[in-house]
Amino acid sequence: MEIMLSVALAVLAAVAGFALLMRISDRVQHEQDRLAGADMASSALALIESGIVTAENLHNSVQTGVISLESVESGRLIRDPVYRLEVDTNPTHWSGLIQVDVAVLRVDDDERVVYT
């Protein structure tokens, strides 16, 4: 009886340990996505602000993790894209200024916003 109880406790501890590791792994992946999304959003805003590309060029473009200017300009397809950019522009009440919002979404799950 004691052996069965100790085996059951060992199995329970192992299951709890694996569940904790899976949860930690999911959180690490989420933070990696968030960091990549922040970098991509900042890069997109910098490209738009400098006048190298327009918001229309970047809207709905797909990326692998680094914004490639060549693929944006040529419109060529990217193999195995991971992220998609949504760029929205709105006029402000100041003349000549436009508010640019960039959202980074995962291609495999359009509802999961990585960074805004």
C-alpha cells in the first residue's frame, strides 16, 4: 500500500512538473513574440517616418521577423512568413500630421495581436 502511494505521489509530482515546464515554455514563446513584434513595429514606424516606404506598402505585408525593405518594394512573396503587419493611418487635428498605428499579428492566428 505504501509503495502504491509513493508511486502515485511521484507520478503526481512529475505531471505537475511537466505542466509547470509547459506553462513556462508558453510564456517564454509569448515574450519572444512580443519582443519581435515591438522591434518590427518600431522598424515599420521608422521606415514610414523617414519616407522610405509608405503606410500602404507595409499594410498587410508579411514578415519572417525582420522587415526586409527589398521584399516590401518588390512585392515578392516571403517563404514561411510568421508575422503580418497592419498599418492604419488617421489624420489628426493638427495640420500636416498623421497618426500611424502599427499592429503586428501572427500569420497562423490573425486574432492574436503580438504587439500594437
